[in-house]
Amino acid sequence: SSEYFIYSKFYSHYLIFLHTGVCGDTLSVLQAPGFVSFQRGDWPVSGEKIPDIVALTMGFSVPEDLSWPGLLAGPLFQRPRANVLVVVRGVDDLDLPQSVASYPLENPVPFTLDSVAETVHSLFAEDTPVVLQLAPSEERLYMLGKANAVFEDLPVTLQQIRARLSQDGSVLSSLPLNSLSRNAEADLLFLSEVQVLHDITALLQRHRHLAKDHSPDLYSLELSGLEELSRLYGKDSPQYRDAKAILASVLQKFAEDIYGLYGNSAVVEVVTVKTFEAPLTRRSRSILESKQISNPGSPYNLAYKYNFQYAVIFNIVLWLMIALALAVIVVSYNLWNMDPGYDSIIYRMTNQKIRMD
């Protein structure tokens, strides 16, 4: 019958959809410890809520409750040692079969992890955690804490990264380039971002002590090489398909390395977005900027170090001053209204001595 034909046609399309995978912008969790409970499901998540998800996975509070069933409340006294968020622009999905969970991303507005970075820095300032935010295509770099010492050799500008590609140990010697060229600008941009991922894990392996401290680390990386390749060659081109397969393999290996370096206590998320709905307007801070330094003791234009005892000392001084002021007012009032004949023992004894004489 016609109804059976319509139903069978719909069912066949549904099977094709399941076989090809979920299309559209996605949030994929590649690695997560057992105490960070991501639930498998197709619950959509808004792009503006991703910083809240990162904060909750690290055990921090958020201004508003997150009514999203994809993440359950974890134990109170356990938190991951690191959270790594990689944003891949120019692609709506990647073949990441080993991911813990994957969720459709709706309302892909631009977002940053600045609020999470400020929380990490304010709560663990004395432990100097690693905070690294990097966008190689825009040459944007923001580092705090121990990241200044660990990643000082990390290539920042595109010129430095491309020079790194010609050195020993670059990814060009280990990646199957296939249709990608070493001379095209767009291809070099993509390969430069892959090189940055490789160098981050190499530097962390050299400084393994970072994963053993008590302060959580935060990494935020933004990759746009695929976006340039799709714009130049098109999404049906062999260059784009080869780069997409390379990036999926590299991200899977990157997540495994980070997870292992932090003792299986790290969360690695990947956000794939074809394009953002609005341009991101933010003033990034770079350690390479040489502007007027507000703190003469810091060459990186950082604020003065915050002391956690400031709030305690401030309250002690404030209420002590109020108590002393009230005491002075009460004593002054009583002295002003005092009767020397009855309230003062000196005058009382003097009057009795005069009467006896």
C-alpha cells in the first residue's frame, strides 16, 4: 500500500542517516576519567554553554545551573588534572570512533574559556597552574602560570611554525600527505596546526612534573586549517578529504597522549563547527606584546599577584575599625554625661575628706 511505501522509504532514509553518522556541528568527548560522567545520547548543547561544561568538568561552579542531561554530577573531592578543548573550524563532523560521547551542537556562537581561565588562576595562583590558549592561524597566544616556562619554546607565529616544519622531528616525515603540498600556503597552515599539537605533547612529556601537582591545567586550542582548505579547494577535493582524515587521526592520538601524561585524569573535548554564526570580537592578550607594564616586577604585563588572605585581612581591619569607633563614641558619651559627685571615685573621696575636716 501507499502507507507501507512511505514508511519503508522513511525507514531506509533513517538507516542511511545512522550509517553515515550524525551530520552537523558537534561536541565530542575523546577522553574523560571515570568520575567525570558523560552520558551517551543525542542531547543538543548550545555553543554558549560549552564554557560552563568545561568549568563543571573541572569541579568549578557556574553562575546558572546547567539543565543538560549529558553531564552528571561527579564526586565532590575528585577533579581532573587537566581539561583540553580543541575547536576545529571548517568542518561539521570528524570520524572519531573512539570518543566517549558525542553531542549535536546548536547555536554555534563564538565562545572563549576566559572565565574558566580566570577561575583557575584565582583559585590556584600560588600553585601556578598551566593555562594555555592558542590559535595558530591568528597568531593568538595567551599563557599563565607555569605555561610561560614550559611553552617558551613553542612556535607562536606562522613563520616560526613553518620554520619548525623544516626541522628534524617535524610531522612532515611521519604523516601521509597524499594530495597535500608542502609549498601551498593553505596546506602549510593546516600542517602547522598539526605540528603545534605534536609539539605540545612533546613539551609536556619533557615536563612530566606538571601532571603531578595539585592545580588543574587548562588548554584551549583553535584550529582553522580545514576552513582554509575548504575555501580554497572545496569540500569535495582530495586535499580536504586527506586533511580531514589526518586531523581525525592526529586528534585521537593527541587525546590519548594527554590522557596518559596526566595519569588518566584529563578531559579532552573537540568542537567541530562549520562556521560561527557571529564574528568573535575579543581583545586577546599575547605574551609577545610590549606595552606599558602595569606591574614593574612582571615583564609580561600581568597584574599583581593576588593574595588569598586579602579578604580575611580586609574584614578583620574593617570590623575592628568599626568596633573601635563605636567604643570611642560610647566612652565619649558616658564621659560627657558623667556626674563627678556620684560617678567618679576621685571626687567622691575628696568630698568625704572635706566633710571630715
